[in-house]
Amino acid sequence: MAGLRGDRSVRDVCREYEISETLYYSWRDKLLEGGKAALAASNARTPERVEVVELKKKVAALERTLGRKTYELEVAGELSRDWT
């Protein structure tokens, strides 16, 4: 990573690990491509991800409805006590 960050020269890193600069650059390119692919996959709008978002919206709507109905029952209960 020191070579990628620029903390050390590629030549020093290769010398320390006894690898050729060609191999270093090959590994670096594979790492960068893999990173790009992983980021693209994490941002992709897969059908499963879309379904999760839709289900979360439905749950939120149902929770709001439940809250309203609970409030209505509480008010109705209070009103019925006032009538007796």
C-alpha cells in the first residue's frame, strides 16, 4: 500500500518484497480493477435492492396507519367513558 499511496517508491517496495516492478504494476492494476468492480456492484440497483427499498416504504406506511388507528381507538375509548 505504501507504493500506492506514494509513501515509498515502487522500486523500494519491489526491492523489499523481492518482486519485479512488472509484477507490482500487474498486481496494482488487478487491485484497482477489483476495487472498481466492487464499488460498482455495491451501488448497483439490483432487483433485490429495489425490492428492499419498496418494502421499507410499505412498512413505513403501515406503521403510520397503525399509529393513526391506535390514536383513533384511544380517542374513541376516552369519548365512550365520557358518555357513561
